[in-house]
Amino acid sequence: MTLAALPNALTALRFVLVIPTLWCIADDRTLVALVLFVVAGLTDALDGTLARRLNARTALGATLDPVADKALLSGVYIMLALVQVLPAWLALLVVARDFAILLGAGVIRLCGGAYVPVPSRLSRFNTVAQVTLGAGVLATEALAPDMTRQLAAVLVPVVAVTTVTSGLAYAWAAARGPLRRRRADGGRS
């Protein structure tokens, strides 16, 4: 394997870590799930850094990286809801937002548009909040289960609000593209 292939290999590793992470949550091995989740997070940070430094950015990597992130994070939220550690409505909200973004971008592309979702500061804050809640819940479940409810009470509303607002921001950005084109064409459709 060449150094240029390393970023995509790390993304592939993140995909591979999804199933064992979810299995560990389901099997009440939250400490192992936390370690796998952290390792997956490190591969995410490392693959982007290496892709930039090695000038090894690829279309495949640009496509697979966010999909791997969503598979891991959405999977963790779904599993934490199934084991009744997080509310099911929150897992549904997180998954629905990501699905809506992917579906919207796909529909725009099918209709001849060129919308590529670009993460905003709000979106990045949402990701940080979601990762913090996921990792925090895994950590408290593994090390101090009595604290899980307190942590969730603080972070669940933050994740809910940032998930909804960042989803709306993506929808607004997607809708603005065609509006700008119509104005540039003098209002002709």
C-alpha cells in the first residue's frame, strides 16, 4: 500500500469498526465500545490530515469519509436508543437529518443541480455535540452508570437543537442555490 492510499484505508477501517462498536453496545460492553468509538474518531481526524499533507485527496475519499462518519454516529445513536440509554426520538432525529441531507443532495443532482453539502460552523458544532454525547454516554455507562442520566439531561437538548437547526441550515443552503440562479437569469425559469 502506498502512502497516498493511507487516508482511504483509514476511512475503510472506520467502516469496519462500526459493526463491532454496535455489537459491543448491544452486548453491554460499553468500555470496549467506547475504545472502538474513540479509535474510529482518531481515524477520522487522521485520514483528513494525511489526505491534505500527502496531497492524497480523492473523490472516493471525499464521498466515503462523511458516509463512514454518519454510519458510525447514526449507528451508535440507534443502538444507544435500542438499549434505552438515549431517547429513541433523538436517534430518529439524528438519522432523519442525515438522511434528509443525503436525499436532498441526491434529488438536486438528479434534477441537474450541483448542490454539494458544505459543513458550516453550526454543522461542525452539531457534530461535536453529537460525538460528545455519544462518547460521554458510553464513558459514563462503562465507568459511572449513575451519571449517565445527568449527562444526558444536559446534552440531549443541545444535540436536539443543533441537529434541527443545522438540518434547517442545510435545507436553506440547498434552496438558495436555485433561487440565486433564477435571479441571475433575470427570473426566467
